[in-house]
Amino acid sequence: MSSLAATLGITPDAHPLKDAFLKWQCRVRQMSMRDNEGRPDEAIMPDVILNGQSEPLGAIITVLNKSPGYSLTAELNHMSAKTNDPAQRRENAIRFLSSTYYQKHREFSDILTATFPPASPGAAQIRTAQTCRLAFDAYNQRFDLHCKVWRLVGRNPLCQATIAHNKLFNPTLPPDTDVLGFEPDWSASSADPELTR
């Protein structure tokens, strides 16, 4: 498998499953923002299954980030800096993310990210495993993504985007929050039912 999407040049890999997954994720995330006030559900919170395990380690909240060429991290950071009122910050974020943010699936990286508390035992287990399966199951659709796991450092654009996104919903996010990246191997992943382009 390649390295963190060719070190964030983000590969033009046109695998049909990747395309179908990103379309689905954009749709369910826009629905979450518009209909559920941004609260994550099973479409955004996959079970993490470590290799050799039959039971999930648990569910994680994933972030779908724009590819670096389409990044809106500066805008997300500006929204956070504009107000100290958490309710207003959340309201602004929901308005921004529910409008056109998720409309063009090709602007997004297929590398999902998730934040973990500092020194999280779960994050340590996932990092040690180096690979895992993310099982999404919602709205009569299932995706099983076999992923390589990366620990993202602060200068990584996907790490920066993830922190910026999560601070809009959790202003008390600790500065030493761990961010993991999950890079799917599309040839080893599956959907049920299969989605078409």
C-alpha cells in the first residue's frame, strides 16, 4: 500500500468503491448537519476492528477532510477565532458545513481521520496494530474499509484540518490530542449492497 496518499499529493486513484464511498459520506454528513444539528451517527462512527479480532474495539467519530488542494482549514480556524461562545461557534459551523461544503465528493481525501484523548489506550492499540477495518453500517448501507493506520503530526494538513473541524464542536479539545489517519486499501475493501458510480 502507498504512503499516506503519496504523502498528501493525494493519489488520483479512481477506484469505483472509493468514489461510491466518498459520495455516500458527503451525503450522510450533509444530512447530519442539516437534520441532526451535526450530531454524529453510525454513518460517521464506524466500528474499529483490529486484525485477528472478531469483536470491535469500539466506535470512533471520523472526520472527512477536504484534500489539501481544496482545504478550507483557514476558514474553519477563522470561525473558531471569531467568537468565544461555544453555542454560536457550533451554530456557525453547522450553517457552514450544511450549505455547500459536502457537495463535491471529489474535493475530499479518502483518508479518514479521528481524534483521541492524550495517552488514549484505544489509540495506542490501533497504532500498534498498524492496520484495521472500519465498519460503517447505516441507512441500509455497509462499507468495510481495510485501512493502514497513521499517526498524524501537527504539521500534516489532514491533522490541522481535523483539529480545526473538531474545535468548532469541542472548544476544550486538549492541545496534545492524538490524530490518527485511516488510509483505505480499496482493493481489499467492500460495500453491501455494492454502489454504482
